Amino acid sequence: MSDTIFTKIIAREIPADILFEDEQCLAFSDINPQAPVHFLVIPKKPIATINDIAEEDEAVVGHLHRIAAQICADKGVAEQGYRVVMNCNEYGGQTVYHIHLHVLAGKPMGWPPYQEKLKTA
Ligand code: AMP
């Protein structure tokens, strides 16, 4: 897998507003926030998409969720609630091919998350 901008953030080659780091993951604010609180939680291991998650990666993917919840608790938004999203490939709206949890909070979220009506043939 080729390097992405997230690999460069992990390596501190480009700046980011880092919220949390441990051996397995990094969390930082999204540069283009879609909610009052919007941060990303990424594994340090570069896994391109959800489709590429291997059995050996199950623990780190669970860890990303636990850290997301911990940061939400620290920010005081856990009780009100929040949304966690992982986009996959073109139709999922993925633009950076290094898996990441989007964590959005601080306002009520709408559902469904898309605007257009489903086309019927
Ligand atoms: P996705 O479209 O699901 O792949 O999400 C990629 C996310 O990465 C977008 O929400 C971008 O705003 C965010 N992003 C891209 N570059 C940076 C960066 N340098 N620092 C923080 N967030 C970034």
C-alpha cells in the first residue's frame, strides 16, 4: 500500500491537532470538520480500506472504537451521543486510503446520511 497523508501525520512529517496517541493508534482533529466535534482515529498500521482488514487486525479495529469513546468522554460529549463512521471506497465516500473512524459530535445527527432519493429502476 502506498503512503497516504495519514502516514505522514503519524511520522510527524505534516502537522495535525493530535488528541491521543499510543502504540496502536493516533487520533487527531479533522481538518474539514462536519460537526462541532469531528476527529479521526486511525491505526498506525496502514490498512487501506475496511475490505483489507485481516483477522489479525480485529483487535486494533476494536481498540480504535474504545479510544473514540474515551476521547468523547474526555470532551464531555459521550452522554449526549455521537456518530462513528468508516467510509469504504468510492461509493462510501472514502478519500484517504488508510482506514479511519470519523467521530462526529456536538449536534444531533440526521438519518439517513445521504440527501438524494434512492433511484428505482
Ligand atoms: P474519508 O473521505 O472518509 O476518506 O475521510 C478523510 C478525512 O480526512 C476527511 O474528513 C478530511 O477532511 C480529513 N483530512 C484530510 N487531510 C487531513 C489532514 N491533513 N489533517 C486532518 N484531517 C484531514
